[in-house]
Amino acid sequence: MRLSQEQLAQFEREGYLFFPSLFSSDEMKVLRDEVPSIYKEFRPEIIREKDGLTPRTSFAAHTYSDVFAKLARHPRMVEPVQQYFDEPVYMHQFKINGKQAFDGDVWQWHQDFGTWYNDDGMPEPRAMNVAIFIDEVNEFNGPLYFIPGSHREGVVAAGHDLKTTSYPLWTLDNNKVRELVAKGGMVAPKGPAGSMLMFHGCLVHGSPSNMSPWDRVIVYLSLCTVSNRIRRAKRPPWIAHRNFTPVVSLSDDCLLRKDVSGLPWPGHEVDLAAMQRGDGPAAWTAEVAQHADQAEASAV
């Protein structure tokens, strides 16, 4: 999958590209059927909403789910980023964001690179998100909001919000958001399952809560150039990976082939010591630690 010169120019201007219906309904069924089995597990990689039950985001599913490991190596998602940066990329982060019907909470206004820089020591914004809609995204179920052109502001001052949701985030204040929207406006890309987004690490974005009766699951690959690897090991490796091996793409039909596997994904481990220290989201409660201890004891 190669981006045209027109698409590259649009990305530079607006900070994102949208590809409606890039993946087929058959490919989406393979992915969608895998999500419930992941969310029903009690794993430290799965962060839940403040109610302690509703899944908010599931990290690193590509390290234990073969289906999502294949998605993490899919050429339609990986190759445009490699083309843009003209360099091999590694998987900095992989997450399944599940904004569940009625209970999916807000994601505040933020830049992803702000968190990658402050928490992970990523030197430059030579990383970006590529996202695929597992469900239809409409105006009711919490679509992503983008401020076009905001990536050209570079890194914007942000505060560390530890209270609004169950997941800590470096967020922008309201006055800055007003200023940016006055310049670039707001858009909310919507479309059927199988649509794909790629957006700049400095693009300001967020999403509202989901009050609708429809789930809105989106999978994000955060791909970083190998030369721009993170320098700080503050967060657990299942949130900020330490494996800087370049992603190698599979065949374009990999999601529909039983004879193609995405696993094993090297370099992954659950950092139980970091969990017990409390490094990371507030959702790593004593209950999570207890389950982790039990899992560790069982392994022994």
C-alpha cells in the first residue's frame, strides 16, 4: 500500500488520512470475533473504566492473540508509516480501545507524542498511530475528534490528568483547545467497520463518552521509527515496548489465511515488579496485583 503524493501533501497539511472501508467485512469478522475473548480475561494489560468492570483499553494483545498479531504485521497498516518516515518502524504500543455502549468514558484532548515524550522519553515525534475501526463509528458512539493542522504547533504544553478517567493522560487546557479549533476547526471521521486512520503524533485529538447502545471498538498500532526508540523504561513493557525490532509485514491476505501466523511476537513480558510499585494507571489496584500474584504463583 503506497500513499500518493496528494495523500502525503494532505497528511502534511491536516495531520491525518482517512481510508473508509479499507478492510473487508470478512476480515473484520475475524477481528471482531476475537475481541470478546480478550475482554473477558482478567489480565493486567486490560485497563477498565472507573466502574472496575467495563473494558477501556487492552494493551499488547498482539503478543498473545494470533489474530491481532497478524493485524500488527498487516501491510496496509505498517507500510504507509514506513513510507512516510522512510525508515523501519517498531511497535511502540498496541491497544484495543473499547468505548463500550452506554459506559465508554471520554478521552480528553491530548497529543499522543506528549505522553510518549513525558513518560517514555521518546526523543522526536517520529511515531504515529494507525487505527482500524472494528465497529462502525458514527456520530453517536464516541467518534474521534481531530483538530486539523494542530500537529504543526509541535508539542503543546499539557498537564498530567490523573483524575478524570481511570487512565492518566497528558491533556491540554480548554483555552488552548479553543485557540486551536479557531484555527483549524474540528472533524470527526466516521465510517463502517474496516475503515482506517493514520494520524500524526502531535495531532490534537480526543473523543466523547459513548451514550449510545452501540459499541465502538478501535484498534491502534503506535509505530515508531527504530532510530527514535524510547529512552526511558518508566511504564511497563506491555504499555511502552522495549523490543525495537522492526515490524516485518505479512501477506496482504494474512487475516483470512489459517496457514499464516503472526506469533510469536518477541520481546514481550509482563512486568509484575512495575505493577507492584504502582507505576502506571490508577486501575492497577490491589485486586489486579492479587490476580497477578496468583498467576505468578501458578506459573511457579
